[in-house]
Amino acid sequence: MEKDKLDVIFEMQECFDQDVIKRRGLQDIRPEQWIQKQTLAMLSELAEVLDEVNFKWWKNPKPLNEDALKEELVDILHFFVGMCNRSGMGSEELYRRYLAKNKENFDRQYGRSQKQGYTLPDEDTDGEK
């Protein structure tokens, strides 16, 4: 039976992170410090995504390099999964939490949530105009 792709990603990232920790002597870094460093790295990668998609409206646009954009997105995933691992959240928990949050996000958009301020003014709670 083929392993779940998300499980594989989480396992591969943990293997990579443990290798970096060992080879670079980072055993004393606490999980929250690791997450801080990965957040900064992810912000750097997000800035690289912005560079790829011509966010500087004051410059002449360059053609979109889809391959470079996708590489930056994969870099972001590396850091995100590493943060999940360091926080003790594995792929199964991420999946469950994603499903719950996705439902909540839809509920918010259609006025079915306790959170207010998301529905469009001209829609009722069923999402129909």
C-alpha cells in the first residue's frame, strides 16, 4: 500500500531537520527557538515569491517563471512542515485541524459561525442572494 503523501513529506522533513541539528550542533535549540528561526526563513521565502510574481508595480514586469515560483513555494512548505514537527503536530493532526478550520472558514463566509463580520451584506445565511 502506498504511503500517504503528507505523511511522507512530514517524515522526510523530520529526517532532514534531525540531520541539520546533528551536523550543525543545534541540539540545544528549544522548539520555540527553532520555530522562530523557521518563521524568519519562511518570511524570506515569501519575499522571494513576491519577487517572482512582479509585485513591484513601479517596475517593468518580467515574464512569470513558473518553475522558480513553484520552487519558492516548496521552500515555504519545508519550513512550514518543520514548524509543525517542532510543535508536535504531525500530518494526521494537521489534516484534522485543516478540515475543521476549512469548515469554519466556509461557515464564517455564510454566517453560520459564532464569528461575526464575514458575510457579504446582501447574502442571507444560506449563501443565496
